[in-house]
Amino acid sequence: MVLTEAKEGMTGRIRSVGGTPEYQRRITSVGLTPGCVFNVIQNRTKQPVLIYARNTQIALDRSDCEKIETEVVS
Amino acid sequence: MSSAIALLGQPNSGKSTLFNALTGAHQHVGNWPGKTVEKNEGSFDYEGKKIKVIDLPGTYSLAANSDEEIVTRDYIAGQEADTVCILADSSQLERSLFMLADYAGIRVPALLLLNMMDVAKVQGKNIDAKKISKKLGISVIPFVAQDKKNYSEFLSTVSAKQKAYPDYSVLEEEYKKEFGETYADVCRILPENGIGVYSPCWLFAKLVEKDPVAMQLVEDKIGSEKYSELNKILSGIKDGSSRTGSCKFAWIDAILEGSVKDSGSGLLRSKFDRIATSKRWGKPLAIAIMLGALILSIIFGIPFMMLGSYIPGLAAPVADALLEAGAHPLLVTVLCDGIWTAVGFALAMSGYIFGASIAFGLLEEVGYMARISYVFDNTMRKLGLHGKAVMPFICSFGCNIAGSSGTRVLDTWSQRMTAIALSWVVPCGSTWGVVGLIGSVFFGPGVIVIILLMFAISALHLFITSKVFGRKLLKPSDRTGIIMELPPYHKPRWGALVKHGLIKMKEALKRALIVITLISIVLSLLSYSESGDFTESILGRIGEAIEPVTMFFGLRCQTFIAWIGSMMAKEGALGVLASTFSHDSGVMHALATMKSNPVDNTALADILKTALTKPEALAFLFAFYFNMPCLMALSATLHETRSKKWTFLVAGYYVVMSLLIAAIVYHVACLIF
């Protein structure tokens, strides 16, 4: 599932990051790469998605989040 | 021989704290050549040696995504610094070591500072610097930048010249694992020893990341024939940045393995942070806090503003003295009315800049600014920008100069230019003053209706402007969505904030003085007449001659000149009106008296009421409100964007729009009143 579909409070893992090379460079530099485990802090319409990964709280644009494939970590 | 060190680290890694602690008063702020990126240099003495310090811009990586990153990379590659001190935040060690991972492969001596060790300890993390140092082959120092007493290990290490750069062999293995044969294929084409300080391993990563600057560098070095061979291999690689990113973090994990014991829990969000990011309360809270910051800006700036408004008051006695001494009246006009007034204006304006950079710097420093960007992201997206662009709009309510320098937080030049172009719609504090005064003279409490109407038109204006300039300026690739760290809340460092405010103020004052002095000389010359009657001056005659044209926009000779005068300084409009209607002195003199003695508004009100009809007053108010900001803001924009073409294009657009809006308002109002 893509990141916008992730439920608040969920712990997930990034499977892949799509988008342009520019986008990938930017998102990699804040620590989000395939394999990275994260918590969904806040995911509401009309607000960026808020996640917690690698000890950092990060806000991500909603439409960009559709390029991020994730899976649930149980 | 003197030595030099560079400080490298991600935003919020404590770089500036270290820089300020090391250099104290011995620092210099400038710009990197050809770029609107602040360059902070300083120096300190250690055991009789002078060590130069460069504070590199805070960036998340060494990719060529922005000017900041390019500047940083070029500086390191230029080997001007003997040692690069890489700072990492120990409380977010894994992520903040990404800078080190992106550096690995550059063969410039480095050392690693594990900053914020105290915070990490509180979080329950135990970090073994010696183990990390062993794996990296460079000095690794546990550090607390706030605590100057603990600098001895750092100082002795940095003053003894470092020779080692981070060992990247394990990272190289990760690349080989991830990319297989491709790694060897690419390295075969690259020069065996890399290019300069860049090792083949580093170049490989940048090439698969499709880093345009690195690609150009390689093409220039190996020639187009070999490069096209290389390109063939590279074009087969998808998602390069994600994959090298995974390798870099795998490398970081390998380094941290066995060196870090973490008994802490995950993120603990405070109640405040929940409210600050909530959908319902986030915006009201942000607006309240920003209003507070605006008020605070004015309070901080008051000493300078008072000084600024006091200066024009001294003009009259000086002028009298000069005239008595037999100086030519024209010279006295230029000196006292022109330059003297200019200094006062410039000082008052820069006083606000001082206040604003402290107040808004404070919001940034404590970590709240990121929350404001977060809650306004959706609003800014409608203008083709993202949440980080909200700052220039808020600052502009105080002063558009502060607004334009607030755009530095944005990623690309086109986002910056667009944000400035749009933030010009926001009326500054002085604009509000004039609108309130003249509006209430003519319409009493009805001025509220006018202000609401102005708001509505502003919203429309913003929308139209974003379409007009957004199409040309913001290509789809520039419309990047927000990727932003929400840092933990910090205590502010007041000393650094005040210092930064003073630097900003000096910058603004210098620019303002030049621009405003030139303009006021011209204006005082043009409005000079021997009898002191404005209508006999050059400006007065021109104004009267073109009145038939300007009346189409509802502007009489006097209000038209006031409209032009307001481009110099917004509150200047009042002064110009006073002088042109009362026929008693030059325009510049009026500007001066308005500043020092704004009490005589009742007299101005009476004159205005008899001289102008309601539609004419409305036309002036709207033309004034929607006009471009003052010339000081224009020059600040020029300085920030380094584009004459776009700055003047936008300025011209605003001038035309303001006249257009005035014309519509005037003709509609003529039907009503």
C-alpha cells in the first residue's frame, strides 16, 4: 500500500520510493530509503503526512506519498 | 602557516552554536560568490595559532539539489580547509550521520563530532565514540556544543592537523552488493584515481543518483566518447538515489552496530505539539503566535524607529542655520529635505528589520516555524508553492524587505522568485497606517468595508499573480512538495539571535541608504520651486499637465504624485498629500514633517475632505494599497533574486495592476456616490 493509505499509529516499512531522481535525492537525505521502518503519527486529508523514522519527525507532501510503497510491520 | 577548518552538518546539528562559541566576535558574514547563500567566516586563537573557521550552509546532504549544497561541495573539494568537522546530532544519530555517508569517498581530512551527547544520554542512548572512530579511521569526539568547558579534546584534535579521511571500504562493498557488475563497469570507465578529491566510489554514487553537477564534471574529464559509453550503463539503472541511499544507511548501521546502546523509547509528542499540528487548532494557534511575533518585531525595533523618526525633526534647525550662513536654498533643500529625511527613513525601516529577524528567528530557533509551515502547506500549495513559503508572507505584514529575505528557506530560485512576487501583494505595516487614516477621514467606520474589499481583491490578486508568474517561473519540476523535518523544540540562544538581527539590520540600512538617498535627491530637486509653491515646481507642472490622463484612474495631480511618492516609502504618501495640497513647501519637506510630527492629521483631513471626492479618495486608496512595495523592498528583492529582468517585470506588473484596480474602483464608485 502507498503511504497515504497507512493508518495513524501504524508501524510500517518502506518498500520502494518512486518519482524523479531529484525527488529521490531529497527524500533520501532526510533518511527515508527502502527498508526504513517508520511510525505514522498523523495522516489526515489536506495535511501533509507526518511520520516518525530514524528518530526524526518528518512531514511529507500527500501527493508525493503516493509514490512511496509501504508494508505493515507486525 | 595558518590553518582553516570547515563545519559541516545537517540543519539543527548545532553547527552555528559551535561556530559562535569558537569565533565569538571574530566573525564576518558575506555571500558566497555569485550566490545568495550566506557565508559565515571567523577565526580563533589556540595555543598561539590562528585557526580560520568556515560555517558551511546547513544542508541535509551533499547532492546538487540547491545552491547551498553546491557551494558546500565546491568548498570542500577546493581543499581550502585543512580539516572538515562533520557534526552529527547524537539524539538522531542514524539520520544525521547521512551527511558523513554522503561525504565518505571524498578524500579530504575530516573528523566527526557527536554533538548533543547530553540529550542522547537523557534519551537513554549510550554511544561508544572510540568504537566508531576505529571503524571510520578518523577522530570521533563526543561533544556538547553548548558547553564550552568541554572543548579541550576537540580543540587539541583540530589544531593537530588531521590527515585521515573517512574509511569508505565498507560502503564500497555495499555498492558492489547492491549494483553487482555495474559498479566495476562504471569504475573501469572512470579515471583510476577518481577526479581530484573525489574517489571513484563517490563518483559512482553521484552518477547513479543522476547528480547533474557530478555528471558534468565526469563528462569534462573523460571526454564525450567515453561518457556516452558510461551513459549507456547509467541509463539502465532505475531508482539510483534510493538504492545508494539504502547502501549509505546500511553502512551507517554497520558503523553503529555494537557502538550504540539504545534503551529509550520512540517519539514522545508533547500536548503542545499535538495542538500545533492539529487540523482544527493548528492554524488559529499559528496565526495567534505570528501576530505575537509581529508585535514583538515592532517592540524590538522601537529604539531604532524612534531614533529614525527623530532625525528628520532636526532638519529644520539645520536648514535654518545653513540658510543664514548663506547657502543656496536648492542645496539646502537637497541636503536637509532630501538626504536628511532619507537617513531617518532608512534607520526606521531597518529598525523593523532588526526586530523582525529576532522575532521570526526566535520562532525558527525554538522549532515552531516548521509547525507553521506544516499547517499552512495546503494553503500555499494552491499558489504553486509549499508550506515553507509561508514565512515570507507573514514577515511582509511588517515589512516586505523582511519578506523577501525570508524566502531563503525555499529550495529553488524559481520558488524564491515566485514567493517574493506573490508576497508583494501583502501590505506592509506602513501601508495599513495610511489606508486606515485616509479611509477613516472619508468613510468613518465604513473604512472596515473598504479594508474587507481590499482583502477580497488581494485574494483574487494573489490567485491571478500566481497564474501569471507561476506558469513562467514554476515549471512542473520546480513544484516540489514539502519534505520537512519537524525538529524537537529547543531553547533559543538570544545572543546569536541579536547578533544575527544586527547583521540583517546593517545590510538593510546600507542598501536602503543608497537607494533612498538617490531617489530623495531627485525628488527634492523636482519639487523645488523658488516661491515654495508646489504647483510651480517641475513636478507640480508635470502633474498638472498629465492630469487628464491620470484622471482616468481617478487620480488627480496631487494624489498621482502621492502615489508615486509612496513608492519611495509608504508613509511618504501622507506627507506628499499634505504638501501638494497646502502649497507651502517641497515634497521632501513634507515627507520629513510627516515623520517627525504626524499629529497634524486633522489639518490634513480637512484639506483632503474639501479637495477630493469620495470616488477619488477610493481610487487613491486602492492604487496606493496595490502598488508595488517601496523602493527599498525592490532593491532587497533584486539583491535576493539577482535577477533584474524578473524583479522589474514583477514591479511593472504591480504598477499596472494597481492603476487598473484604481480605475475599476473609481468608475464603479462614481456610479454609487
